Amino acid sequence: MSLFLSVVPVKRAIEVAKSLATAPKTEYVPLTEAQERVLSGDIASDIDIPGFTRSVMDGYAVRAADTAGAGESAPAILALKGRVLMGNSADCAVQTGECAYVPTGGILPEGTDAVVMAENTEPFGDSILIKKPAADGENVIRYNEDFKKGEVVLEKGRRLSAQDLGVLAAVGCAEVPVTKQPRIGILSTGNELVPVTQVPATGQVRDVNSFVIAAFVRDHGCVPVSYGIVRDDREAFGAALATAARECDAILISGGSSKDDRDMTAVVIAGMGKVFVHGVAIAPGKPTVIGRVGTVPVIGLPGHPAATFVVLVAIVRHLLDGMTGNAAPDPVTLPATLAMNVPSTKGREDFLRVSLKDGIATPLFGKSGLLNTLANSDGVLRVPAESEGFEKGSRVEIIPW
Amino acid sequence: MSLFLSVVPVKRAIEVAKSLATAPKTEYVPLTEAQERVLSGDIASDIDIPGFTRSVMDGYAVRAADTAGAGESAPAILALKGRVLMGNSADCAVQTGECAYVPTGGILPEGTDAVVMAENTEPFGDSILIKKPAADGENVIRYNEDFKKGEVVLEKGRRLSAQDLGVLAAVGCAEVPVTKQPRIGILSTGNELVPVTQVPATGQVRDVNSFVIAAFVRDHGCVPVSYGIVRDDREAFGAALATAARECDAILISGGSSKDDRDMTAVVIAGMGKVFVHGVAIAPGKPTVIGRVGTVPVIGLPGHPAATFVVLVAIVRHLLDGMTGNAAPDPVTLPATLAMNVPSTKGREDFLRVSLKDGIATPLFGKSGLLNTLANSDGVLRVPAESEGFEKGSRVEIIPW
């Protein structure tokens, strides 16, 4: 039996990753803790907003028709009927030829339909001179113009921004139904790995990927659970994988970088569950493994940091979004002009790290083992499988990190 | 004495906000907690990375000169000297006419300078047929090519991304010097405000801004401290402000939206400290107040949610970045084509909410009191003070939310 399935297109790897995502569960969190969480259901407004027609200016509530033709030299003269206090109902109905003072946010008195800014008025005995005509609805927000009672204001699958929290506050959503944050187990394998606190001897390197993966997982609304460095030994690795599968909702393995180590990852996953993908037509990142242990999705990532990061951005993201229920479209890309030719092999998706300045994207042709080009790049240029590359001066889209 | 200073340009308001920022303090956090924190000092590498010349492929380490002219039909034949194991030093020196197997990440044996991928080789008795020439340095990362010992790898003022955590791990930075997160007090004033859990009566609205402000503060690396809704009453407001000034590093006040309330904010700040700005040439957001109580910067924000958000993005951000020591340049803007004419008044910076789709920016001419245009917009178009607006079809830059 060959575990080395044929290399699959990135598109297929994404489909498999998505299909393995387990359905998110719901929990309720206080509004103050809902930031960046994903809504697990539609949110409807419990009230009409605003619940009354209100002024957006300090000024005089009027009937717009009474101000027609008003100007500096020929002001309309309206009898001042009263003053609206903040938070209070207007106790005066306003008739033709009358007006009432209203503060910003104040309720428009019955009979009025517009507000003239205070700057365009002048007191005149018991009346007010109106020096500028108002259109019907000017400087007011009408009853339920913002949101209607029962209207869905935010949809299921939305990752909540600062502004969204404002909307939730307005519609009385003090306890927010969100998806539970999946726990993502992270294992690092490789006999060459040593912990950060240790000075590597010759032939050794510090474990870098588990920190990068954990941070990426957090950025995508999940909780990373680190299982540390696991020796390249089937028994030790199998035991760690079994523990992670019991305790987590998905598992990411930062693979040993040699072929033997990579094979071990696939063999052990296959022994405990199933391997669906072993090898993706992506550069860097070809030796990616996608499988499952029980119901727990497992992705084996390449050992090189830049390759790891590309696979996180191109493939793993879809698994995490599926598990958090994040329905956001693909991340915003930045248009740029390419500073040099980028050749590429047809049939393979290339992801080139680029620096981006003043709309010019400069590829950093660093090897995928280098950290400095990863940290100093602003994003990646994706060269689709069907493309043979881009010419200098092409307009391209950059996926920002 | 007039507290109503003349309206100042946005640029001046930003300068004042920056000048009030107190200097950040340093604390050390474990690497796993350093994500999104701001470095309080330069970080140098404690070692050469890599500490040895290593292979980025599974293959054969060779002297590149020995492979010159090699091809399918005329392979170079190199005697196999041995195999390098992961994490171990190569114990064989390789001479002219010899090669050694090396796994990805393995140390190059002495005497070799390149690696030929296994795919381009074939075993041949005790030798290896090399079917493709290798250039000097091909498929290897050289000793300290990534980072040199003592080299600054990340600079003070950098807000740490997932990739940056990888760099810190590589250079042995297990405890990271970061700036302390400033505590930002948030007060909401306005007699019309009721808590989220309450159904507003006519004339009342729920307190929306304090949630939006808290989330924005968190997004900018600070810790929000909510003081809830404070009545529009000088004594109560003064007492809350004094408490916040004792407990926090800066204070943001979501102002009552009427002129009387706004005046109260400025008057109370002036009574307890100093008001530097009262009125900014920005729309929406004109009634912004910038002052100080003791050494604590205080910014009074307009009451309308969209106006609040614009002032957070345009002005408050600079105060928060100053206090966290975030040296990041201005946020990335997205180029777009304008879908319609945008008139603007010279001398005032306008911030228009826009929706952005396929590179087309469509202004949402909603009133600043509306939440739905805030939550459904993708960012803002800034119309500079010296501009009279933009014509339909203009190329503009959008500041994404």
C-alpha cells in the first residue's frame, strides 16, 4: 500500500480540509467578550432604532414647508413653542408657524419634520428667525430608519468587529450567541529540534514553527494547545497524537523536515485513522499531509517556516474558518505592480513572499527555510496553477499577511 | 474665559494627541503571550542562524564543480561516502569525486557546497549517478545566512505578528521585552443613555459607544476599563473622571451628543486640568475635546457612533499608538475607483464611510447617527482639508476599518 498519494491541486486540498471541519457548537458570551468571535446565529433587533424621530443637530424643529424660501434677507419667523429636553418626550405639539428648540439626539415634537441648525437662526422676541430653508427630513433620523424591530442586523458566520459590537449593544444583545472556539493541538516533530530556551548544538535548530502556528491559530479565532516537541519515533509520536486527538478538535503537526520524518507523520496518521492527501501542488509546501484520526482533522505541515506559513494561509485557514463557522469571504487582497519577472511552473501554485511599498510588489526570492524573508515580507503573491508566471510591470493582487 | 477654542485642523489635533501620550513602560512576557504586543527594545540574535550550512532538500551533498556538465545521458558518477543523520554532525569529509546523502535540514559535510535533489540522481553500485549539475550554494542555506549572531532581528516599536514570534523563537527570546498595555478608562455621558440590558423608553437610546470604544482600544493593544454611564451632572461626572484619572493611563469620554453635554465635558476637564483642543475641522467629529487631567490624557468624543469611530480612527489611534510605543506606519490603504462624485468643504477633513467591492468604492451617505452604515461599510475615504472633493471615477485610497 502506498501512502504517497499523487500530488493534488491546492483547490482539492482546500476542499478536503473544509470537508473535515467539524460543525461549530454554540455558547453565549457577554458582549464585552464577543470581539473577534463568530456569530452562531442571526441577530435581530429587539426594538425600532431609533424609537423616535430625533435631531442630529442642535437647532429648531420646524415644519419644512414653513421655511420654504427663507434666507438671510427674508427669514421665516416662527413662534418658539418650547424646548425639548434630552431624554424627554416633547410635550408640545408644533403647529404651522411655530418651532421648538431641540438638542442633538432630542425627540422631534409632533408636527415637525426637519431641524434648522442653530447657526442659521436668530432669536427675535418670542420668535425665531429662520434664515435657511429646511428640506423635509433634514437633520433628523426618522423613526426606525437605522434598524426595524425584528430585522436581522448581523448574520450568522460574521466575525465581530468593534463596530459590530456597537450594533449588538443597540439591539440589546448583552449575551451573544457565538461559536465555541475550537481547540487546536500543535505537535512539533523532528530530532533536530530543541526548545527556545536551549542553545542549539551543531545540527540542531530551535522549535520555531509551533509558535508561528499557535499565533496563526489564535489570529483565526481558535485556541492553540501546545504538545511541545515530539521525538521522531513512531511510538512517541503515536502516543502524543492519540492524546491530542482526545483533547482537541483538530491537530496541526509541524513536520520533521526530512523525508523520513514526513513519511512517519503520514504513516502514523494512516495507522490511527486515514490519510486523504499526501502531497499538494504548492510551492513552498508540497509535503503537506491531510488526514483524520477518529473525527479529528489532522494536517501535517512542512518543516520550513516559510513553507509552514504558506500552507497555513493557503489551506489550514479554510479548516479553521470551517470549525469556527467564519463565513467571511477570502481576505482582502492589495493590488500592486510587480517589480520583476516571476517565472512559475504550470500545474503548481506558487506563493512568493513579497515586500510591498507604494503599490510596488517586490518578490523576495528567499529560500523557504529563511525566517528573515518571512518576517520582512508584507504578504504573498499567488501564482495560480494554470499560470506560467507574471511579467515585470504586471498588475497583481497581494494577499497581505 | 472661553473654553471654545477655535476649531483646529486634524493635523494639529493629532500633534496634540501624540504630545500627550505618556512614555510606555517595559515588562517581560513569555513568548506565547507576546502576540500583538509592542517590542520595547531591539531584539538581537543570540546565535548564528543557521549555525551550520544545511540542506533544504533530501539529496546528495556534492562539490558543485564535480557536477559541471552532468546530464541524463552523461551523468557524473560520485562515490557515496556516507549518510548524514538529522541533528547529527556529518562525520565524513567529502573529497573530489565523492558525495554523501543528506536529508532536508541536515548538515552539509565538510568539503561540499551544494545539494543535488534525490529526484535527479540514481544509485549505481557504491556510487551515485548525478543527472543534473548543481550550482555552488544550490539547495543549501549557508551558515548564518538567515541571521548573524548579535544582529538586530526585530526593532523596538514593532507590533508582533505570528511570523515575528517565529523569529523570536529562533533567536532564543523566550521572555520578550514589551511595552506595558496602557489602561484606558471609558466614560459614557448623556442623560438619554440606558444600559444594553434595558429597553429604551421614548427619548432614550442604549449606550453603544462604550462597547465600540472598548473594542477599538483592545484592537490597539490597550486594556479598556469601563466606568459605565455617567449622568450629565458636573458633580457626578467630575467624580467619575477623577476616579478614572487615578486608575487609568488615559481616558476616553463618549460625549453627550447635545451641545450642553459637550460643553460640560470641556468645562469639567478644564476645571480639573487643561483643555487644549475643543473643536476639530473634521466631519463627522467636529465637537472633539482634547485635554489632560494631571498627567492623564483625556479625549472627549462626539456622541454619534459613526462620528465616534471616525475620531477614533483619525485621532485617538495616534494617542494609543504613542502610549503603546507602536512605531508602525499608518495603516495600509486600499486603492479604489470612486463610484460617484464626493463634494467636500475646503478647510475641513471629511471622512466618508464607503463600501468596497471589486476595487469600486461607493460612499454611504448615511447620517453619522446611523449604525447600519457604520457596520456595513468597509472603511473610510478621507477627503483632505485642502480638497474640494473628488469626482466620480477618481482613483482614491480607502482606509479599511
